Amino acid sequence: MSSFDCGSQCCGTDAEGNEMSNYRVPAYKCVLVRERSILLDKQINSVAAAIELAQRELGNSPNEQLIVFSLDSKFRMIGQHTVTVGTLGASLVHPREVFRSAIILNAAAIIIAHNHPSGDLTPSRQDRDNYDRLKRAGEIVGIQVLDSVIVSDSQGLSMAETIPCNFAGNGSETP
């Protein structure tokens, strides 16, 4: 049996280094809180529809933001989550924050969207690296990353080369 050395930070010692036989560990419950609802006039069943919704939500923002659209197994949108609001030209992204709400919602797939307030939709090296990392994380947790779109107030760009043909939302396919 292997063990690990975590020093006095875990392993049953208090701040003074005294052995502790029993100690309390907090128990948590994860819940989602509905902030608002979004009126959709159509399903997000294409790159154009994803870009249109992302532009509506992010297009005029002066700061870079990243949001996640969570979809069920028939690719119907079941939730939207603002993951991060960054600065004028950057936003920190980590898979645990991107997938948190999608996991709680039991999403089958997600579409990631962020804006470039400058209007230049050219994906940065960080944009490409984040997209690749999030796709790998999605494979691990069983949530398909359908696309990552970049928007400005007047245009949008899909980082995926193609959307899978079963993204039509007709319910006949699953991710």
C-alpha cells in the first residue's frame, strides 16, 4: 500500500503540530441557483445559431468574458453559465470552472463562447491552447465540447473545423 507525504497540512495534525485523533471535515451540497432565464427563438443547432446567441450575450461587453452553453443529449440548451469576466484583453480559464455547471446540469455537451472586445476575432495562442485543453477535459468527464466560438459586436468565428452532423438537435443521435 502506498502513502503520500502531505506534511502537517492534512494527516491529522493541528496548527501547532499536535496529533489529532478526530477532527471535523465540512460536508457540502452543490446546488445551482437560477439567476435569470434566456428567451430562445430557435434551437442552437448550427454554428451560426451559437454565434448569434453568443453575440447577443457578449457582443457589446467591454471586457473579455467566457460563457458556457450546456446542452442535453438531444442538443437542446438546458443552461448558460458565465465562467469568467476578465480584463480588456484576457480571461483566465480552467476546466474545472468551465465544466462545473455542465456537470451539475448533467449536460451531454457544451458550446464555449467568449468575446474579443477589440473586434479582432483571430484566435490567440492561448485561445487555441484552451480549446484543445477543454476538449481533452470534456473527453475525460464525458461531456462533448461541440465548439468554441469567438464573437465581437458584429461578427463571430467558430474554432471547430466542423460541427458534427448529429448536432442538428433532432433527437435521433446522441453525442
